[in-house]
Amino acid sequence: MNRQQSHLPFTTFKQHTGMKRIVNSLLYPIRRNPLFYTALLLLFGMSVVFVEYAGCSRVRALLEMFFDAYLLCLLVSMVPGQMRRCFKQVLYAFFYIVGLADMLSFCITGMPLMPNVLQTWFQTNVGEATEALHSYLSWSLLATPVVLFLVFPLLLWYMGKRRFAISRKAAGCLFCLFCLTVVSLLLGIGNKRYLYHVYTRQSDDDMQEFVDIESQTHEYLPVYRLGLSLKEMARFSTMRATLLDVAKATQADSCTFDSPLMVLLIGESYNRHHASLYGYDKPTTPHQEQLKTMGSLHAFSDVIASYNLTFKSFQNMLTFYDYDSSGKWYAYPMVTTLFRSAGYEVDFFSNQYTLDKSSAFSDYTEDVFMNNPAITRYQFDRRNDRSHPYDMDLLDDFHRHIDLDSDDRPRLVIFHFAGIHVDYARRYPEGYGRFSVTDYDRHALTSEQKQTMAHYDNAVLYNDAVVDSIVSTVKNRDAIVVYVPDHGELVFDDNMEYGRNFLLTREYIRPQYDIPFWIYCTDAYRKRRPETVRQIASSVDKPFMTDDLPHLLVGLAGIRCKDYRPERDLISPLFDTNRRRLIGGQTDYDAVCRQP
């Protein structure tokens, strides 16, 4: 024992030595595999820094990757000596190839290895793949972060030739890296739970994965994204197969065609509290108000969305599944296939969902049931093949495909708008910019926030013009029009936020779930069906949630089938006004939002 050590109490020295051994043991995986650890950090770091991934915090991801690299080093250290080198080479190759593919995908398509990208790859034949490679692979890629992956093998070879090792002088840096590993472990616990949930879930009905999305890193590494993609592709393959089987088996018992021309308008991100039809202080819906004054439009006062996510709302609005149902949503008939089996022609004009993926911004989840070609054949007779800058252009698609003067078959026409989806400024053309910053006197809002609100209200005003044009197209016919958005939107209402989140307090629920809902009846429809119109007028104050929409549509059409339930039909005398409205299938809307 040297002189310095002799001055330490024996117990202190013993504790010091024991702590040193613990630290050395914990650092052993890194010290044993210094080149492997460094290479992993470089590979992971390139993907985190240069690949944009929604919901991912780069700072947290950079910290979390230290723990992932440490864990892999620990795994390698447990492999017997003869196999360790081979095992590391396999891991090198795997992480490198996946990372390079992810970077190429992002630089070429703007998207990393997500399910829809991988699905496209698997559906591409050799000829299409060769053509795509010739089209995308060019010298210009050398001006992108792809070049970092290309030089990485050379860097790794150089570091290996240098007999890369960690000296005693680097012990301090090594300890700092270990501290970052510990911090990353603490920060990443929640994200690892999220990943476990995603990789093991059997249904998309569990919404826990969306909670606190901004604070999670999620699938921040290419390997995690690959795992998600493979998992989701397998899960969605089951969905598609089941949906197709159900579509083939769907059959109506009978139909009286009580509404020979039905038009369903599905809006997007429409907060009822920004519609002057519902008392908003800005004149955002003049055409709808005029129709209401004439007595042809019936605005319902207490309608909410079932989810604040488009794909979940669509699953509930267009199938007979709801939170009271057992089993999976895709095991229930789609209202579109039911209408076709009953003898209706069903047409779909969407500014989000198209079979041409290059022109749409729908998500892979929606593609499973709205954009699958095989399922489409059972749902729709006609649909548009590409999206447009503005929703009014959908009318051109309608007129190009359908001539109501020469074709009077019973028909359900569905228009699906881009609506008021962010970015709001892009949802209306020049000429509809009526509202500006000066129209809002809320002193708590900045000029930028007021401008965002103005863009939203201008988009609502344009939406009013779009629906009025569609109403005008059918006003001289025996027709009924139902308007319903998929969900609402936060627009600085009772808070300082816009967009959507998953907080379930009153000030966040009402803007996101309170939606406009109305039924318009033409003069011919009102004259021929006065009892139906009376039932509609007497139902405007009933509490309703959009997962019951199929029952309303089927009732209006006069379709008889085993899935129709009159207690879920909004205008039926048997409608159950006491049904609990559980948003997201979990939270009682009325218990939260009807409190004094």
C-alpha cells in the first residue's frame, strides 16, 4: 500500500476498491469491444442526425442510442471467443445494410423504412425495380448523407488496422460514455415499453401507444423501423384477408331504396366551434346558414366523433364495428359493400385516399381498407385516381365519371375532403382569404397564432363553398345529403394549442371531438318523404356519436340486414339517447364535458 492509500481509513479504501471493480465490470462490454461500440455509435448517429422521423426527438435519440450500443456489446461479450468475431461481422453487416437502405429510402422518397415503403418494395416486380433503380440512383446521391454510409466501410477498415483500443488515458472519456449510457437507459425506459407494445400488439384498437407522442423517440433507429414494418405488414395482411372475406360474404336481406340518391360528405379536422352555423362569431358558413333558414338543412347540435384520428374514425363510420362490439373491427361488414349488395351504385371521390400513392397523403393504415385494389372492387363502382390541391376539384371528378341525367340508378356518392387538415393555409385558394390577424382581439395570442386561426377560418369558409356546390349539383333531384367530418381540431379555443393531441380534459376534448353534422333534403325528397323529414327534424338535439353512422345510412336507404339496429339509428323512434359515448372506446365524453 502506498503512502497516499495509507492515509485512507481501511473501510474507505475497501469501498473505493469495490466501487472500482463494479465500474470496471460494467465497463467491460465496452472495453472488450471498443471498435464495435464506436462503429455502432457512428452508424446509429448517422441515421438519427440525418433521417427525419415524425415524433422523434433527435436529442433523446442520440442519448438513447448509447444504451442500445452498450446492450449489443454486452450481448457480443457473452458469445464464446471462437464465435464472437463471426457474430460481430454478422451484426456489422446487418446494421450497415439496414441503415443504408433506410438512408437511401429517405433521400429518394422522403420516407425512411416505414410499412408503406416496404410494402411497395415487396409489390414491385423485377422490371419495375430495375427501372426505379435507373431512375433514382444517380451521382446526385453523393451530395446526400448516403455518402457517409458509402465511406463507412473504409473508415471501419482503417480503424481496425490501427488496432483500435482504449488506453488508460481514455478512461475518463470511457466513464463519461458509460454515464451517458445510464442516462439513456433512464430516458429510454418509456420508449422501450412503447416498442414492446408495438411489436407484440395484435390490434390497433389499443390507443396507449399514442399517449405522450411528443416525448417519445419511438422507432428512432432503422432496425426498429424495419421491425415495425415487418410486424405491421404481417398484421395488415391478416386484416386485408379478413376484410376481403367479409366483403365477399356481405349480403343485404332486402332494400326499398327509400333514398334513391344519397350523398355522404366526409369533412376533415372540422371543429364545430368555428362554424357560424353553430354560433361562431365569424361568418364562416353563409351558404349552410341560408339552407338552414330555407328549412332544407337540419343542423344537429350534439354530435361527436368517436376518435380524433382519421383512420380510426373511418373504421367506425364505414363499418358496423363500435366499442360495444366484440372481436376485431375488420371482421364487421363495411357499409359500402352492404349498399352495393343491396343494389346501390357506390362512388367514392377522395382528396386523401387514392389508388395512386404518388398523389395522395393517406397513411399505410388507411390503405389497408380504403386503397386495397381487391377490396375496392367490392366497395366502389367508381372512384377518382388522384388527389387535387383543393377540394372543389372533386366535383370535376364526379362530373367526369357520372351523368345523373342519363343514369338514374340508386346511388350512394361519397365525397372525402382534405378539408381543414394542417397546413390550414394550403386548404383554400386565393380569393377565400377573408379573415386576417386584425379580426381577432385575443390579446393572449401572438400575431402568428392569430394568423393560424385566420387560415383555419378561411379554410372553413372555403369548405362551405365546396359543400354548397355539391348541394347545388343535386338540389333538383330526389336526394339527401349527410355531412360529417372525421374529427375536430384544436385551434386556440380554450387553450394555447392547435392541431391534435390525446389529452382527455374538457378544454382539449371539445375542440377535437365536437363536430358539425347536418342532413340536407332537396325539395323533391321532402315532398315525397314528409315522415322521414319529420323524423330528421325531431332528432336534431339527440346525442349522437359517429360510430353509429352506418345504422343511420342503412335506415335512410331502407336496407334490411342482420347488422342494422334501430336503437343506433339517429332518426329512428327507437334510437337510444342514453347510450354512453366513449371517445376512443375509453373515455365517457358526457361525463367529462357535461360537468357544470
